[in-house]
Amino acid sequence: MFISSAFAQSAPAAAAGGDLQSTLMSMLPLVLMFVVLYFVMIRPQMKKQKEHKSMIDALAKGDEVVTVGGLLGKVSKMGESHLGLEVSNGVEIQVQRSAVVQVLPKGSIK
């Protein structure tokens, strides 16, 4: 009789250690999901933003660019946050620097 009651008291202590392990194992898929999310979505997006920023910083007068709205033009004026874009002879518009999505090779716009 004493042996069975001692046996019953020691069993929950062993189960408590197992609960910690089962808790960690149940969190493992969630952690793996965040790791995969970082490498599949977050890291490439950060790389793309860095490349876009360096492209915008490298803009100069005379560059031919495409804006987010699809306008093609030649950079005629440079400002801190805006560009003067010549879209036709004598027609100049102002756009934000961040609206530029692509720099075209020289001579693309005729």
C-alpha cells in the first residue's frame, strides 16, 4: 500500500518535465513558419527597397525614366524630393522622386 501511494506521487513530477517538452514541440511549427516567412517574403522585399532607394539616389539630369503611373520622360530638374520631368517638347511636370520605378537606357524616348 505504501509503495502504490509513493508511486502515485512521483508520477506527476515526471509528467511536469514532459509538459515543457510538449509545449516547446507545439511551438516549433510556429517558429519555423516565421523563419520561412522571413526568408520568403520579408528579406526579398527589404532587398528590393534598398535597390529602389539606390536607383533614386543615382538619378541625374538627362536620365530617361518611367513613373508609377506609366509616364515616360526625361529628368530636367532635380529637387530634394521632387523631379521636373519633361514629357514632351516644352511640357514639364513635377513628380515625386519615389514615383520613379525604372531608369531607361539613353535614347529610349524619341
